[in-house]
Amino acid sequence: MHWPTDDKACYAQLPGAKANCTYSRIRMELKELLGAIEIQSSEGELSAQVKQIDFDSRKVAPGSVFVAIRGTQVDGHNFIGKAIEQGAAAIVAEQLPEERPTGVAFIQVADSATALGRMASRFFGEPSRQLKLVGVTGTNGKTTTATLLHELFTALGYKAGLLSTVRNKVGQAILPAAYTTPDAVAVQALLREMVDAGCDYAFMEVSSHAAHQKRIEGLYFAGGIFTNITHDHLDYHKTFQAYIEAKKMFFDILPKTAFALVNIDDKRGGVMVQNTRAKKYTYSLQAMASFRARLLDNSITGLHLDFGGREFFSRLIGEFNAYNLLAVFGAAILLGQDEVETLTALSQLGAVEGRFDYVAGPQSSRIGIVDYAHTPDALEKVLSTIHQLRQGNSQIITVVGCGGDRDRAKRPRMAKVACDYSDQVVLTSDNPRSEDPDAIIAEMQQGIPPYAVRKVLSITSRKEAIRTACRLAREGDIILVAGKGHEKYQEIKGVRHPFDDKEELVQALAEA
């Protein structure tokens, strides 16, 4: 294997990378690459020099290994012929094609997705073994927890990497993020960049999709964190039990040298670690646990907590953030950090973009809050927190929609939660994607309780919905714009149009 000695690696598959870049000058003999996987059969010459690994036939170039993956929409086995036409040096597949031309190696495996992850790890020099990688999974709190860990360890003097829904970071260099967990090749490429940049730690969100699709195969984790689990992504997993099992898969693959830190206040916290080989630890605000805190005060100015006799103040708001902070604290201690230094640094950290991100109206006491809450449970947590924070006769006005081409069962539930916890509700579009936004809103309307009909408006334009909410607000009222959080676009009919909830809210508050 030959690593680049001068030019910095540039990866075509990474979000934000320049067009037509190659991975780098990495070269590896095919036989060495295949040493990372279990082979059922092989034919052809195995001494070819591999230049890159692809699972998308459109990216195959001479010297590529094409791995045929059975995806949810497309089966890569149908594109083996195209990959060969484009110069693939080798084909890795679960089922080999009948026509196998000479000059191309054919390798049969039991599971292509597993093979892809492990081959990608070998190709990039097993970067996850060269730093301490911590994964965070759960329905809510993944982004905040992973981001806070990155910021905390940066404040403690370490160089760290981040893979999150909002952004990927190599040290302080930012790359935009397209998915919660990138594909197996992109993850390994990013981790290689982190190692080459001198990172000591890396923190990443681990989605249920990534675990189920084996995108985390080939990764060596130093630790895993479970935040909570509620109904989500049933459009993909079909049942809640399947969703739970997908999350649990992450803990099942942790090595015995890793830690597994779970929120024991979630009734499924124990389930997550039933079969893990990792060392088990718990955190809680309510029960005895390895890491426990007491919530002393929760106000619009932040949280006041007691961590084992040490009082702690944070600018973050809401009980859900108390859990996030506790998870971060526990993970830091398990990674060998000093308690006092950790709490001191943690107290200086602010909110993560799009997570209970609030702004005040100019020359007004009205408050606007932007939050990524896009599940009934997350929305209920945010609105419950706002209830605890509001003063006097202030009203809560909620603007909320539901994404298209996603779990339809949660649409009426989202509307009901908004009605139960708000004085006024504006139903609107989120990312309708390929669906009719009015049809999505109509499904949400089915969840409006009879008592709440008069306090609900339906406005398809998200921009106009936010403006209307601000015009309805009086002094002291709180406006929540939920669902999109950090996103800077609105996806309609396959096209992403620029749209920023926070920017729209600031402007609407100024105009109202």
C-alpha cells in the first residue's frame, strides 16, 4: 500500500469536495484489500493495483473495485456490466454475473455491504483505530451530544473531528453534511482526513439507517452513547421493534474495549446493551446511575444542575439538554478527562445551531425559537420546556409541518401535540419533497382535537406561515418554528430552494 507523500488527499465522494477529484494517491494491491473480508469464491488475477472503491457504477474508473450493494431502491448487481465497461479492475458481489470477461477479478461474498465497510477501512489504513471514535445514537439529541463533545474536547485542548447532521468538521475546518451518517467509503475517507490532520478524537452520529445498512462496518469505536428512542423512521423500518433493533445493532458491534453509555431513564436504555461486549455505564436525572445529575433550575437563561455535589450552570435550555450535557460529561470522564476541567469547559458552551435556537424581537419582548423537532416526542419535549419557561399570560404560537416521503403515521400526532401545548397553531409545509404539501397538511389536520379547531390555521407557504405567527404574537409571546432547525433549504419536487427558518423568523419579527 502506498500513501500520498505530498499532495493532500481529496475525496470525490465527500460532500463539498471539488468535482473530478480522486481519493488521493492511495494504491493497494487487490489481494491485500481482500484480506479484510471473508471470500466465498474468487476468480481472476488478484495482483491489480486498486485506486478507489466504488458502489456507484457512475463513479467507476480504471483501477476501481466495484462493490455491488443491494439497496432499498436499486440493486447494484444490475450495474456490474456498466462498471466493467468503465474499467473496473474487480467486482465484489453476492451473486456473480454469468458473463465474466478476462482481465477483471470477480469476488463472491455473503454480504456486500459488510464487505464494503471493511474494505474501505483497509483501503484508508483503518483510521478509526488511530484515534478515539465515539458514536452517538438515539431518536433525539444525537446532533447536540456529538457537537457538544467536539466543542468540549476542542476547548480541552485536543484536535477533534465531527460527523453530524449539521456539519462535518476536521478540527475547525468545516465540510457540509448531506446525511446523518455518510456512506461507508465517505466515513473512512473523512476519518483518514482527521487522522492526517492530527485529530485525537472523533465524534459521530449513528443513525438507524446507517446501522441497518451496515455503513458503520469496519469502524472501531472507543465508545457508544444512547440518548433515547421514540417512534420515527417507520417509513423505512416499518415497525417500531425493527427501529429499536436497528439502533441496538450499533451496541452489538462495540468491542469489549469500548464503553456503552446509555440513558437509563429511557425504558429501552437497558435493552440497547443486552448483548454488547462493551463495558456498560448509565446516566440519569431520576435514578441511581453511573453518572447522575439533579436539575436545580430550568429558565430562559439556562440550566442550573448538580453533578455529584458540584453545581453547574449552562447556557443551554430545557430538561432534554440536561440529559445531553450529562451524556457528554459521562463520555468525557470515560475518555479519561478530569471532572472539574470538564465541567468548567462544558459550562462555556452554547446551543447547537437549530436546536432550541432562540432570538428576541427588536425592541420587543416577543421571543422566537427555531428547533429541529420533527417527531411527536421531540416536539412535545420542546413545547413542554417552553411551558416551563413562559411567564405571566404569554402565549405559545407553534408553526409546524411534516416532511414528505417520510413516516405518514406521525403527521396527525404532530398536529395533536402542537394543539395540546400551544395557544395557537399554524400548520404549514416542511420539506414536501415529491408530495403535495396541501395533502400532507390535510393528514396533519386529522389529528386536531375538536376543542382546538378554532386555534389552528393552515398556511401552505412556510414563509407566510412564519410571518403570520409573528403578526399574531403579542408582547411576551413565544413563537416556535419547528421541524427544519439548521437546514438552509426547502425541498420541493426534487429541487432544494434556499430557506432558513431562523433567518425568516428574525425578519418576520422585525416586520411584525
